[in-house]
Amino acid sequence: MYGCTASWPSINSKRSNADVRRRLRALYDAAFSYFGPLCWWPGETDFEICVGAILTQNTAWTNVEKAIANLKNKRLLTVRAMHQAPRAVLAAAVRPAGYYNQKSQRLHEFCAHIVRFHRGSLNVMLHQPALVLRDELLALNGIGPETADSMILYAARQPIFVVDAYTRRILSRSGAVPDDIEYHPLQEFFHLMLPPDAEYYGEYHAQLVYVGKEFCRKTRPRCDECPVRLT
DNA sequence: GACCAGGCACATC
DNA sequence: GATGTGCATGGT
């Protein structure tokens, strides 16, 4: 049963890659049948997607939605406006997303970087090779692997797989990977096993998040009711 | 009232 | 290199 047994081939077992790919496809198909197309990431613009990626760090998305609504109401959801906004105003707007002092600073530094190095154009920054963009994002304060990869996949639409808490939990509970697997090995696992397609990566990640939210929470998982059988 | 949520940076050992 | 801690709001 999902989450309770471990019958997947080892992540290191090269000879069973075909089997792993088949299981991953079956997982996706089952989730897609249950949830339907999710069309991620939520956001009207690429900048909103990037802002959401920072705001959702260790935070429920419902709180992020409130913060983004505040930013829209204050007309701060552009690179220039956010860059020029007083820190206190920015912090007040993102307050519902928690960690508002850190996140307002991270947003400001993100915008300052775009203004300084890309003439204020997020589009210019995003139109770099994925690995160049990734290194650039990771060098910024407050942007780690998951945040950077979310921006690259959903805003730049380049095929980098996003690993988050749900991804790790679902895959490890299924026995496909060790529960203490680090970010990059798990990302490489997906890059090796899935076709490099940004739209597919995005939808796959979205389906994993929905499965996670609904059936694979940290405590009180609903394994028995989960429509996605991984083993 | 405790626990959790789509992380990350930094200090300490 | 591994581990622990601070950051903070809002839902369950």
C-alpha cells in the first residue's frame, strides 16, 4: 500500500530504470485522473510567479494569496514598484505570508538585482540558459534550490524539476528513495527518469503537491484513501 | 494550545 | 560536514 511498503527498485539500480519510469508515469496518470489538469504555477505574470516562490517559503499558500492580494492592491507587483517601495510598506503588505521582515528584504534584493544587472527586465533575466540563471538566482540572499528552480520552471519555463517537501515525502514514503535524500540527488532522479519537458515537469510537480496536501501530510496521512498507489 | 505549511541563512560543534 | 536555531502568520 502507498506510503507503507517499499517495493520500488533502488534509486541506484540502473538496470531497473525502465521499471522506475513506468511507476512514475503510473503515479502521474493516477494523480492526473483524480485531480485533473492543475495548470501551475498560480500567477498572472512571471513576476507574480517569482514573488510567490519567495513568499511560499515554509508557508501555506493561502497565506501567500493574502500577501499577493495586498501587493496588487498597493500596486507593488512590478519590479520597479517593489524596488522603489519603502521596506516598511513592503513588509506590511507581505505580513500575512509570515517571516515578513526576511521576505520583504528578499523581495527587495531580488528586484534590486534585476534593476542593476538586467535593466529592470525580469524577462531579460529569465531568458538565460537554465544553469546560468540558476547560479545567478542561488547567489541571491534568500533564494535557495527550491525557490530558484520554481522560478526557472514556472516563470522561465525551462525543464528543471522542482523538489519540495511533498515530493520528498511522497517518494520516500513509497520506498522509491531514502527519506533523508538531499535536494540534488532527488532532482537528478527525476531528470534521469522523466522526459525533459517543462510543461510535464510543472504538471508533475503540481500533481505531487496536490497528492501531498490531500493524502500525504506530515502527520495524519490518509494513505488508505489515496487514489495514487506507488508500489 | 500544539502542530503544520510548496525554505533559507547562519552559528556552532 | 552535520546539526540546531531563528524567522512569523494563519489554518486545523
